[in-house]
Amino acid sequence: MYFLKSAALFLVFLALMRFELRPVLPWLAAESVLGFLLVWGFRFLVRQAMMNWYKVIPQEMILFVGWSATMEKVIEAYEKDVGRFQTVLGFIEVLGQPLDPALAAKGIRNLGRIGDFEEIASKIDATLLLVDETAVAADQLHQMALACSLYGIHLLLLPAAIPSLTRRLEIRRVGGTSLIGVQGVPLDLFFNRFLKRTVDIVGALVGLAISGPIILMAVFLIKRESPGPAFFTQPRVGRDGRPFNIHKLRSMRLGADAGPYQATVANDARILKIGKFIRRTNLDETPQFYNVLKGDMSLVGPRPEVVFTIDQLKRNIRHYNLRHHCKPGLTGWAAVNGFRGGKDLFPERLEYDLEYYEHWTLAFDFYIMLRTLLPPKNAH
């Protein structure tokens, strides 16, 4: 998927760079729309045939027990991703946890209490039961599992002990017993790390060669507006929590970082005139190609945080330290989606950082790099 998106973005950039291609852009746009409609229509017909004629795509009828933010995401994903091929039949009430008004507003019914689950299962044509393990006792779960076995209902658990932001789970059989654990992520494999590091070295060398003249011009303009060092060095947190010094073009007035740490905001009075431009265009980050070449950073990864903010973040945001399992990046999945700064955006940034970490591919990296060339969001 990300390979196709990267290819499409690359073709768009080529088309916009070559003036003689512009007259055919409307034709290309029309062809793209027509192609999308044909592909969508073909897939819709195939799914209809597989479900209604060949009977090889079952229609899932879902019950669920327990309501939490995680369960809400699961239910929304079922409704959004597979549409009318999935139907949420209703909610099984746990003692002390009645039906949420928001669920009732969606038309989801309260089918009864957990103690009556076997009777409910015998009367309703359900195929799947989702259970939030935090909401039920062990004996209740055992009774529901027996009832599901009796009436042919698949049972899926939202495990209580596994962090909700960890999506890669596997089941292993050891001594005849099933164990649930976190599966290895792509960058745990040596070949993937070798491949990513090779791209980082080549990209850093090319980046330094291209950005060299731009950096020299920026240095001249910075020193003309504000005497003092043109480069800014600051400790940041790298892979596995190890600190390193990040290098940037100075975009603020000399001494602006004195005193307690203050995150930059829109129309920040500390930012130089040339600083506004280089921050908006990400040119202040170009010296970080040197950090990538040294191995402190990668071309793509979670953006590195300031050292003295980490302790507060990891205590206030659950699973925050998981983002430090890979190298920080010059650009990242959270950054290209607009989650660049501001403490109120940290939880959303973490979601995107973990999505990148758990689903890394080389095509995903190239897609993010191409997205970085588009006008940045929330750059100030």
C-alpha cells in the first residue's frame, strides 16, 4: 500500500516539475477517478459474489462484554473496515457497568446480564463474542467460554495484561499450554536494521551534499540578523533512552533557551525572521543529516524529545517509552500527519509513533519521506 502511495506521490512531483506535462494533468486526473471507480466497483461485486453466491465470506454477528476506550476502538474498526458484512447485535451487561448512553444512541441493545449469557446465546444468532478481560471475573469468563463452545460462537479476548497500544501479539504452545505474548516487530530483524541503516547512510550523504549550500546561506542570514553561533546543539533522547546531541540551525534569538524549557508556539516572539522561514520549511533540521550519518538518528522515526521532558512524559502518558525502541528520525509518521509540537498532542503523536514502529517497511519510510516534501502542518 505505501509503495503504491509513494509511487503516486513521486509521479505527481515529476508532473508538477515539468511544465510540458501540465496540459495532460486533467486527463490524468480523469483517468485516475475512472480507474478508482472501476476498481471499487469490481471489488464490491467480487465481495457480493463471495458472500451471497459462493458463501465463502461469513457475515459476522457480534456481541461484546465490557466497555472501555480499547473496546470502543475495536467496535469502531469492525463497523468502519468491513461495513455491512459485520453486524453488532448487542451488549452483555456486567454488574455495575450498564449500557453506556453513547452506545444506546447508536442503536446498540442491552441483551441482558453476564450471568444469563448461556440463555442469551441460545436465543440469538451470534457468531463472535468480544470480551474485555478487565471487566469480567475468571469464573464468568470460563462460563462464557463453555457457552460459546456449546453454541458455536467464536470468543476473542482483549487481554488485560497487554498494553492497549501494543498491537503485535502471538500465541505460542508450550507444554500443551497456550501463551499470549508480544510478537517481534520488523526492526528486531537484523536484515531490516541493516537495510534501514544502509538507506540512512546513503540518504545522509546525499542530504548533506544537497543541503550544504543552503546551510551556508542560512548561516550567513542568521548571523546577519542575530550575532552569535549559527548552530544550535541540544541534548535529546535516542534509541533505548540514550541521550545524544542534536544539531540544528539556530532559529531563535541568542539566549532564548535560557531558563525553564518552553515549547515553541505559533507567533513565538523568540523566533528570528529568517527563523520563521527555516522552521516552516524544515530547513533548520538539515544539519541533522550529520546526526543520521553518525548513527544517532535515522532518516525516518519518532521525533526526538528534549531530555528533561522525558521523565514527566513517561510518567504522565502510558507506554510513552515504547517509542524509544527505535532510533529517532529526521522526519516521522507523526510529523507528516501534523503532530509536531504542543504538549496536548503528545498522546496522538505516541499513537502514530507506535504505528510506525510496529508496521515498519522500507516502502513506509519512502512514503513518509515523500510526504515530508509536501507543505508541513503545524510548523512554527
